[in-house]
Amino acid sequence: MPSVAIIGAGFGGLCMAIRLQMAGTATYTVFEKAGDIGGTWRDNTYPGAGCDVPSHLYSYSFEKYASWTRRYPEQPEILAYLERCADKYGVRPRIRLNTEVVAAEFTGERWRVTTAAGDVEEFDVLVAGVGQLNRPHLPDIEGMTEFTGTSFHSARWNHGHDLTGRDVAVIGNGSSAAQFVPRIAPIARRVDLYQRTPNWVIPKPDAGFTLPHRLSFRYLPFLQRAYREWIYRRVEATFYPALRRNGWSAGYVRGLALKHLRDQVPDPELRARLTPGYRIGCKRILLDNAFYPALTRPNVEVVTDPITRITPRGVGSREHDTIIYATGFETSDFLAPIEITGRAGRTLAGQWKRGAEAYLGITVPNFPNLFLLYGPNTNLGHNSIVFMIECQVRYIMACLPHIAARGPMEVRQDAMDAWRQRLERKMGEMVWQDGCRSWYQNADGKVTGNWPGTTTLYRRLTRSPRLEAYGWG
Ligand code: NAP
């Protein structure tokens, strides 16, 4: 089997490592820049961090877990699940922690991988599992560096800074802020939430699993499989259509969101400020039961005036001792800042200047034997990204024997062009450019994040490599 370098030990990189391990090949190395595994579930430790996809679906199909304590468990449980997977499948010895890959260059036959420490090693195949939400985005606001209080990004939570009795400014109101604002509001003296664009929010049907539930899942595995399948089919059938321009469920989901707002926010003036003016689904729909109630607290204010500057004492004319940037991630420069050089000295950053793209979101012309997990146009607005990652890993595993038999595998430019046209046609059916800006888009407004089809279609398209696309027909 070809040797494989995997970058990142989050859901994607671990899945790749586990599948290689299960296939009985130990010729892989996982490079992880942080001191531990877990990716986004290691980084996002803010109070209330969790996933808005039920964990019975947001987990590997080959490693179902019967003991989730609730439908939507929080970050510690998800991280513990990943750690257990790494242990159970014995991949830890092949993970190099605190080892950042800074460059990878295709030599004509193999990938030469360089780490920040200056070590160089060669592998046949390079798999990038760095995710789309791994580098915190900090805004560029005048005066930011002059602030004399404590400030941090939500994905780099400062647990040493007690928020009790503090005057806190939260900048941003996406999924992260929606989860931690209800946790900090009861202890802070005041929370000013700076909202640039309101989000659509629907109820989160969360519930705990009782012991009988958990025992049933453990001892009646068909029940757990059926439950997982039911969640999958429900989100696919109800929420995917809501993201389509003529989707049948958009009105239904919008109705849910408006009712949720009416039920939870009695004040009409605040309700008006929280009502989005763009089509539902254009930005990520939030699933949350605690965010709106937190915003109605007397010590919380939703501030919609644009932020003009940050002073040493707070945001604009207000005084704060803490600023929390819930301002999302650098999402469109996939793989940055790793310098990836393919055939004939081409760099990935150069090739993707007008937007990242990859055939099936996995392979890139001019970059033989490079495979991406959770690459361009494979994010979802409605279902489990772990499902997409497993499709990609299955595809890569199917490519490896071909590489072993025939040498480097490179997707043809015409296959990439045909894929782009197909994506663009499908993208025209979706709502992600209908009156909003979001992290799904790059700086030019092109949607480089999301997959515009059903996940069932993606699974079918990635079931096995079409060898003609690689010039091996
Ligand atoms: P996000 O959705 O990208 O939200 C960033 C927020 O910061 C937005 O409200 C944005 O305003 C605001 N912002 C950015 N720059 C700003 C500036 N210069 N001035 C004022 N406001 C600014 O980030 P996130 O909340 O961290 O979530 C990112 C993604 O992570 C989610 O969409 C989701 O996929 C995932 N996530 C999921 C969960 C979950 O499962 N529940 C939890 C956390 C994260 P605009 O909207 O106006 O741009």
C-alpha cells in the first residue's frame, strides 16, 4: 500500500487513519499541529459548545456509540468520543502531536512534507484533513489593539478569565455566540451583544437519554441503527429542501423560526431587530432554545449600531472590561497557511486565487495524489459533516490500490471543468447567495464552502473513483 501523510487529527484525519488501520496498513503518519487530537472539538471549549446535529448521526457509522447522554451532547462528550475512537482503533502511536506541517511539495513521484521544526519526510499520498473551521477570524476594527481589558476569540476561550460581574462585549451572533451567551449572561454584570446581521433560529429538539434508552441502544443495536437512519432521513427530507430556492419546506422552516421568535421574545421592538431580512437558509440556520431568552434578560442588550472603533476602555462609547470575538473562522483559504506545491511548481494558493475548487471536493488537477477531506463545496447546512467525511475516506481508500498499481493519480482538467459546471448549475438552485453574506462564500461572494446536492447524491458520486476522470479509462 502507498504510504500516506495525513494532516490533522480531527474528525477527518482520524477517520482516514482508522480506515487505514482497519485495512491493515500502518504506512501512514498523522501530523497534528496542536498538542492533542480532536480538531474543532479540541479548540472550541467555550461554555455551552456543542453540535447542532444529533450525535447518533454526528459520529462514525462504523463506531456507533450507545451512551450519548442526550440528543445534542456538548463538546466534552464529543471530544471524549473521538479520543475513545483513537484508542480503540490503535491509531495514536501514528499521530505526531505538536508537529505542524508548513509545506508539502510533489517531487514528481512522491510528496515531500516539511514540518515547522524543519523535518522533511516523503510519502506517496497526501491527505489534508484540516477542516474548514480551524483558523479563528479576527475582525479588523480600528483601535482593537489598544483595548486594555481582556479579549479573546470564542475558539480560544480564556478559561482563566472569570466573567463573574464583568461588563462583556460579544462581537458576532452566529452559532458560537448563540451557545455561550446564555451561559455567560447569568454571571456577567452586563453583556452587550453586537449584532451585524440577525440569524434565523429554530427550536432545538434536545432531550436527555434515560438509562433504559441507553441500554436499549447498547443491547439492541438494530434500534440504534434505525434511530440513526431516522435522523438522517428526517434532516435530509425536511431541511435540505429548505435550502433550495423552490424547496417545499422553506415556508415551514421559516414559520418555525418566526413562531420561535414570537414565543421567546415578547418585546416587539427587540423582535424586529432579531428578524432577518434575507431568505431563510442563506446563512446557517441556528438551532437553539436558550439564545433568545438570554437576549431578553435585563443585563443583556442587542446592539445593532455598527462598530466604528474599539477604545482602550471598550467598544465605541461603551465601557467593557472583556471583549469576546465570536467572529467565526477563515473559511475560504482552504489549507492555508500550508504551502502546497504540485506539478511544475504550481502552488495551490495560486491555482485557487479565484476560489478553491476540487473534483468531488477531493482531488485537484496538477496535484497528483493529493486528497482533501471536507474540501471545497463539501460543507453542509443541514446534515452531518461526518457523513461527507466518510464518503471521502471511502473514495480515497478505493484510490489507493490504483495508485499502488499504476503510480500517481491526478484528476484531469476536463473532469474538473465538467464538475465545476455541474456544481454551478446545482448552486443556482440553492439560496446561499439570496441576499446575505456568509462564511459559505469567499471574498467574491462565490460559494466555495457548501455542497449543493443531497448527501445521498454525494455518497453515490463518491462511491468509487471513475478512472476516466484520472486518464485511466
Ligand atoms: P459565524 O457563523 O461565521 O459568525 C460570525 C459572526 O461574527 C457573525 O455574526 C458575523 O456577522 C460577525 N462578524 C464577523 N466579523 C465582524 C465584524 N467585523 N464586525 C461585526 N461582526 C462581525 O461563526 P461561528 O458562530 O463561530 O460559527 C461558524 C460555524 O461553525 C457555524 O456556522 C457552524 O457551521 C459551526 N458551529 C456550529 C455550532 C453548532 O453546531 N451549534 C456551534 C458553533 C459553530 P455577519 O453575520 O454580519 O457576518
